[in-house]
Amino acid sequence: MAHPLGRAVARGAGHPSATAVSYSTAGAMLGITRQGVHDLVKRGKLDKHPEGGVTTSSIHTRLNRPKENAP
């Protein structure tokens, strides 16, 4: 689950109509490291933008997904 600060960054990152953000910004939005974002892209959990970075739509989808139950 994303950190509340990450959600605030997600709402304010870049221009509201931005279709992509850098891996570092995506990490801040999700509350994870830049390397963690690379891993999620590699595993197909986030979408890489054709011009670089990560699509904001895939980040918002990940932020809005239901919380997973911890064992």
C-alpha cells in the first residue's frame, strides 16, 4: 500500500495531463525505491512509456488497487 506522502506526490507530480513520469518520481509516488520501480516494470506490474519513464496511468492503477491481505 502506498504511503500517504506517495499519494500526495501522485496527485501533484508533473503537469496534471502528464502521461509519464521518471522512475524516481514513480518511486516517490509509490513509496518505493527507483530500483523497485525498475523491478515492477520488468515484471510487467507497471507500464514503461515508449518515450521513457513510467506511465502515470499504470501508477494510479497500482495505487488504487485493493490492499492485499498479509499472511
